[in-house]
Amino acid sequence: MSYRRSTPMPGGRRERRNRRGARTRVLTQVGTAVALGSFAIGSFAAAATPAFTGSEQTAVQADLAALPEIATATGDAPTVTTETKEVSIKPGSVKQDDPELEKGTEEVVTEGEPGSQVITYDVTYVDGVEVSRVETLKLTVEQPTDEVIAVGTKEEEEETASTSVPATSSVSPGTSRAIGQQMAADMYGWSGDEWSCLDALWARESGWNPNAHNPYSGAHGIPQALPGSKMASAGADWATNPATQIAWGLGYIKARYGTPCGAWGHSQSTGWY
């Protein structure tokens, strides 16, 4: 004996067929409604639009002005990038006293060497243009080497006048030597050793000759004044008069060296006075 269920078995073939049929009916109803709506809209459009015949094509121009405006960005948003660069560190300079170097002179002992440094920045750009730069890290890779300069402190040795007194000989009366011996004693009290130094000095300079003239330097007379015209302060006859030349020469020695022996010591060490 067989029978047929009036209620489909859950999950069975009959239930699946019923579900497909229900979906088909729904889709058919929706499609019909859409078709009716389209037909109605087409009918209204056809009633409002004149009919065209023939094979001509119709161009429809859209009114773009009636479309809503769309806002667009005109500029780029700020961007921040990290940039790193290496820079040079300028060396310093150190001065050290050097007692072996003449005072007033300087000498480089050690050449300075630059160092290096790495710096990191946060850089902000707007539309490709840098607007700010902030240093975030600084790292010294190599320290610079300072330049070392030696500064001389050695004092110049003072010239030491010769303490040896030159020998002198007797003086013949009426000669330039005799006039010089008398004037030195009368004007400055120079006699004895001071006279010996004066006698030796001017004997070497001119041989006590009032006409002695150096064609190369222009020095003239017994004291070999340079130029000879300096002696005009002692008299107009400075070029030939031994007394005028001696008076000027004694004053020069007094002002410059203090005594004839001071002038003689300088002449001994340098060759001039």
C-alpha cells in the first residue's frame, strides 16, 4: 500500500521544488511591475515628444550647468619627511707659549683637521615647498683636531757693550784729535777711558779727517754723520770745520749711547753706531 504525503518532507526534493516555484513567481511579478512602469513612463514621454520619421539621428545635449557642483581640493596636504646630512666641524686654534721661539713670532706646530657630524631633520613641505625644518638628532662622527700655534716668548738678548777699553796714543797739539780730546773733557767730562773709546771710534770711522766722505752712503766728516747735512745744526761750516763736526758728534753720542764707551761697544758688536 502506498500513500502520498500532503506535507513535504523538510529538506526533501518536493520542498526544494516548492521554494524554486515561489521564487519564480516573485521574480515574474517584479518583472511585470517594472515592465508596466517602463511602458507608462514611455507613454508619457512619447506624448510630450513629437514623432520623428526617417532615418535621421537625434543628438541630445545635456545641460551641464544644472548638475550639482563637485568640490575638489586645490592644494596638497602638508607632508613631513626625515632628511639626514653630514656636515663638517671646523677645527679650533690653540696657542702655546714657546720659550725657545723669539718673542713676537708664531709658528704652526700641529695642523688643524676638521671633524664630521650627522644631523637629522624633520622637514615639512606644502605643495613641494619647504616651510619648516626641525633638528631632531645630532651625532658627532669624528671630533676635529685643533690647530696648535707656538707663540715665541724668548726675550731678545740685550746687547752687551764691550768692556775692553781700546789703547790710545799721545795726541799732537793742533790736530783734530787734540780738538776732540779737549772738547770731550770740557763739554761732558769725558777723559781717560771715555777718551780712549772716543778716539778709537772716530779713528775707525774717519781717521779724524773732517773731509772724509763715503760716496756710497753719503756719510761725512769726523763722526760720519748720515747724511752729513745733519751737522748743520751745529754750524753752517759743518762740511769742513772739525770743531763743528766734533760738537755735533759728541752731542749725538750723548743722546744715543750715553758715553763714548757705550757707542764703542755698540760699534764693536754691529759695525756701526
